Amino acid sequence: MQLRSALVDWIVHRRGLRRWTRAARRAPEMPLAELRRERSMARNLQYSLHEMMAIAENRLALPMIGSNAFPRPHGTDWAWRPALWNLPLANRGLSSAPSKSKLGDELTLFHDCTRSELTLRQVRNTREADLAPYGLRMDVFAFDGSFLSVVLDLPDGAVDGLKKNHLVRMTTIVELEKPLEIFARINIKHGPNTEQIVRELPLGEEEIVVEFDLAYTALNEKRIERVWVDLIFDNPEMSQVTLRDLTFSRRPRAEF
């Protein structure tokens, strides 16, 4: 049955192609009334073809939507790519975004601007080198605030089994319109206290890797409640930042 259906579709397609090829050849001498009818039909067909092509290009573009492939260091016992970089969001953008705006379930924007001229949006990655299906783009125009950050809540898996001997790695790919400084800060809430480690992103590298060594914290392993990461942007006025990928992993540090 499927073979017959495919054959019928092929025959219909070939007939339609021949029909429009003939119409295109006749168009220079075609009576105007007939030409108007043909143009109207061609426009309707063109709309459907463009819609089909747009959807096909999006779905077939690399990398595949839902792909969770990325390198993991040897000994990794937990790894994660946030949904924003992995799956299409229902609401893919924010404009004039106020502080505490959320994009997806995991990412929140914080700033102290009196008037927001910030946009956040999910963009489709299409480069062959990209492993993440999507990226995050932030455009900053006038900026009258003193701080700007996006906060990413890590899932429960990041907390389960977390120890002081763990190294937490963050890997990202960043595209900048102009030079600026970006800092990553991991926050681990344990009981009434919160441990924090700050790292500056080495933006001269194509793939940026920073690691947080929990051995240098006063972490109470038995009382860990949640983990989140701040990405802090210094002097972001009139800039565009695109995070093509963002992944996290953890592994026990080597014992000496």
C-alpha cells in the first residue's frame, strides 16, 4: 500500500511539474485573463512550497533537534545540557525584558536598569561545527544599570551525590559583537549557607571551559539543597552576545 501511494505521489508530482513548465513557457503569449488565473494559482502553490521548504530546512539543519551529544571528561558521573540549547521553547524571545524575566523553565534574567533595552531569544544553530541544536542570543542597547546576569538553575541530578571532591565543569561557545568580560559563578546552597566560586571566561578560546573545584569550599555535603550558576556580563551596553552551546558535567577530582 505504501509503495502504491509513493508511486501515485510521484506520478502526480511529474504531471504537476510538466503542467507548470508548460505554463511558464506559454506565459509571454498567454491571454491576460488566463495569465491572471495562472498567477493566482501559482501564488497559492508558492506559499505552500515556501512553507514546506522552511519547515524542512529547519528540521534537516544540523544539529538535529533534541540532540544531547557533547564531549564528557573521563570519569564524568553527571552531565547536562539545558533545555534552552536542546529543544525549541514555546516562547522563544523576550524584548524590553524586565528583571526576573524567565526564558524557558531554567533561565532567569536579572538587572537593575530603570528602563530595559534588553532582548533575549533562542536561535537555531545551523553551523556544521555546532553540537547544540539551539543557542541563546542577548542584545543590549542603552544600559543604565550596574549589573546584568542570567541565572541558570541546575536540575536535581546536579545535587544528587555531590561531594567536596567533585570538579564541576562548564563548557560554552561564545560569539561577541564587541569585547567584554563575562564571569561564571557557581552557587551551592547548603542549609543556611551558600558557597560561591567565581571564574572569568577565557573569551579568546573557541570552546570555553571553566572548572569549579569544590575542595576549596566549606561545603556541608549532607545539607546541599540546590545549585545554580550566574553568568555575569560586565559593561554590556551596545553589545550582542550569542551562547552557541552551554553544558555542564562533574567528576571526582584525582586523589594525590
